[in-house]
Amino acid sequence: MKNRSASLDLLKLVLALLVVALHIFPVSKMKGISGLISYEIASGITRIAVPTFFIISGYLLRNKLDDVSYLKKYCKRILLLYVVWQLLYLPDLLYHYHIKWFTTKTLIYKLVYGYWHLWYLLASVLGVVLLHFTRKWKLITKWAVILGLFAAGYLFQLSYKLHIFKELPFFVNIYEGLGTTRNAVFFAFPFLLLGSLYDYWKFSPKYFQWILGLSITALLLESYLYYTLKLGALDFFVSLLPISMLLLHWAVTAKLILKWTIPGTLSLGIYLCHPYMIRLVTEFLPQKTLGMIVCKYFIICLLSVVVWYFLEKINRKFPYFL
């Protein structure tokens, strides 16, 4: 395996493990220092994962945007995964609807946009379609689109959380109709586009560590601000743009020699199956102290790897799962 591929696979594995943490650490049910730590994890550092996944995909597709045949095959594969895993998670979705965890409106939303983590797959397809149709746009226009859409999503989300639209039902209905601004237009497409422009914004190695350190610090401070404002979970943070760019740059330029090869489907397998592992572990270990959640996190990660191992074997004969 080439060094670049090893770096990307390592980064994607770390990102998948961050997604697991995002889905298990609570944002509002703990108090004191435990509550702050949990919030900084679930609505702070783990929010790096999904934008970086998108930016990696954009980078890998940057030379394929004119190849309609390749893009069709790429999108069909993701759509197949989306349908298969929507069906696999349908029992869990219907069960939690039955016990009134969410409304009929939310059920319909989850059926259309994707249950739990599966929104990412559908958003990826729609984002890639937009990436193809905007491939001929001028560079300055692309930058304006990236910054404009990200800013719009960020401000729209923040305004909703701060109840600025309280007296403006039109905007409230739009936001709640979308379910979230973490979608194909405001989230997937800007980061995919950003990744496709990697050759135009490469960082100087001289300042890499400083910028990354400052960006992560900014993310934690921004998360702390939202914690004090009691805004709950947020998807948009200003510092996600530079952090995702820096992580991609590291993965592209790093010259890693790994002792073991990281399977290319491992990160995807963990991402797709970990919610069921969360359900399983939570059933037997319902405790919600910070220490117990950390313990459950490692158990869930381990079980997700085990399930991936068997899925990988099944997928060799029936290539519909990974």
C-alpha cells in the first residue's frame, strides 16, 4: 500500500471512531465537569469527523468529475448501501417509533433522509451530483459557494437554536422541514467541493502544526461557549473548515509506513454497524456515568470491529453491505 493511501485509511479509521464517540456521549444529561467533558466530546471534538469524511471524498473525486460513467457507478454503490442499511435499521426505527421516542413527522423524515447516521450516504450522493454540475465554475465562484453555503448553514442553525426565528414561523418551518442544516446542500456539498480544490489550497508544512493547534483550540472554545448557552448538540463550528483541510493535508502529505495494513472497508464498516452495537451494549450496561460511558465506548468499538470482520467475509460473496 502506498504511504498516501495508508495515511488516508488511518485518518478514516480515527474519524469512524470519533463518530462512535459522537453517538454515545450525551450533550445535556450530565452536570458539572463530567457534563462539560461529555459536551466537548459529543458537540466538539467529534464534530471533526463527518466534514473530514466529506473533504476526503471530494479530494479523491477531484480528477473524476468529468467521468460521468465513474460517477454513476460511485453514486449507485452508495445508494445501494443506503437502501440496504435503511432496511437493516428499519426494525430499530419502527421499534423506537412504537415506544414513542419520536413523532410520525420525525419517522417520515428519517425514512426519507436516512435513519440516524445514514443521512451521510444520501447526502454524499446528492453532494457528488452537485459537484459534477459545478465542475466548470470559476475558482472564485466555487470559493464563494463554499463559504456562502457553510455560513448560511451555520447561521441558520445558530439562529434556530437561539430562537431568533421564534416569531418567524416561515423560517422555523423551513428548518424543521429540512430537519437540520446538516444536509447535502449546506454540509456535504461545501466540504466535497473544498476537497476537490485541494491542489489550490495546500498548506505550507512550516505553519501546519500551529494552525492545527489553534484551530482545535478554537473548536473547543466555541463548543464551550455553546455549552454555557445551553444550545444542545450543534453540527456547525467555524473551525471545522480549517481543521478538515489540515487533516486532509496531513493525510495526503504524510509518509507513513504502517506495520499492519488497515483494510479499506474497516472505517465504513464501523460507521455503518456501530449504532446497533450501541443499542446492544446500552441494553446490558444502562449506566450513564462518564466513566461507564468511556468503558462502553471501547466495548462498542471492539464489537463494531468484530461485526465488520464478519460483514467483510459476507460482502465478498454478496457485495451489498460495504
